[in-house]
Amino acid sequence: MSDWVEACAAGDIDEEDVMRFDHAGHTYAVYRSPDDEYFATDGLCSHEKVHLADGLVMDDIIECPKHNGRFNYKTGDARGAPVCVNLKTYPVKVDGGKVLIQVG
């Protein structure tokens, strides 16, 4: 069964930024796009398991801070070496000023 869990307040993330969210032993990355939309992916790079929340967000791309691997955070698609495994993405909604992620 999938549950919606509160990750943060909508105002906690600046536009074109990412923040780490840990829940039930899993790390997620939560993003706010330049269009004021919210997205969530696995929080660790699929290459070296580095926290993506320490990375750089540009448009719809998150760049891993360790080896500069890039992912499209909207789709999870790996965008070139050294990353070749996509990130899992999670449904996100904003309700009452809170960002909720569907986990499970």
C-alpha cells in the first residue's frame, strides 16, 4: 500500500533547488522547478550512492556532486556518463502548503 508522507513545507525549497528527505530508512530528493512544481526521486545517485541533495540543480537536471553525473529529476532519466541507471521517481502533491510524497 502506498502512503502520502509530508516531506516539507512548500516554502522550504527555493526554486531550482533540492532538499534531502529521509523516511522509513530511505533517502529521497525533493525538487522545486523554475515553474514552481515539485518532484521527488531517490535521494542517492545510482552510480556511487552520493546524496543528490548536495548537488546542483539547473532547469530540470540534478547534477551529482561527486562525479557530475546528471539526471532529469522530472523523469529520473540518466543523462550520460558516469551514470547509466535511472533514478526512481515518486508522485508529489502540495496540499495546504505542505509537500507530500507518495512512498511505498
